Amino acid sequence: MIHNTATINLKSVNTTHDKEGSLIAFGIAEFYYRSKEGVVADEMPFRSKGAPAVIINEQGEGVHGTAEGYLDLLVDNRGDYKEKIATFVIRNFMSAQPINELTHVSKTPHSPKTPDFAKEILEDNVTSTDEDLDQEPPF
């Protein structure tokens, strides 16, 4: 079993129920990886059952999120040729906001205002230090 955690975009979401009444969500998920050409997008079928399927169904199509699960390889016999079809079985899903839509914090730092009582203490310390400097040393 190949365990995987990936950030995905749900391109299509379909639902059905099994014999026991558990919700099953399935469809196409888009994920990203790096190659020689840079960031590449690829699609893969997914399926989920139970609590993650409920979350996926509530969020709907076009949602970004982090999915945890495993890859299930199904073998399709076509005579002399056997095709292996990979499906991402999602065991845990948490929706997230894509990076390009996040609000960025301004680069100018916000400096908090100094309270009045602290300003008075600072002024008293600066004044007493200045007076001490004007006096001659005792030695």
C-alpha cells in the first residue's frame, strides 16, 4: 500500500451510498508536483467513504485541501494488455485556502503606541540621567 499526503483541488465530485447507507464520494482530483519543466498539474481519480466523504460532499467542486490516504491500483485486462489504473483513496480530508488567494501581511511593521504612564517614566529616567552627567565625579 502506498500512503500519500497531498494538496489537491477537487475538480469534480459525485456521490452515492453503499448497502449500509454510508456516503461514498468520488471524482477527479488535481494535484501538483515539480519536474524539469517546473510545477506540473496532473489529474487522478479519487474516492472516499464515510466522514471524509461527507466533508468532500459539503465542500463541493473546486475546493482546495490536504488529503491523506493511499493509492489503489486496479488492473484492467484488455486482452494481451493489462492497464493499471491508480485511484487515490482519501482517508482524511481538510479543506484549505489556496496560497494565491491568501492575504499578505504588509511589510511595514505596526509599532504599538507607548502608554502615557510609560512615557512619564521614560522622561523621568532620561532627565535624571542627564542631571547625573552634568555633575562632577566624586573622585
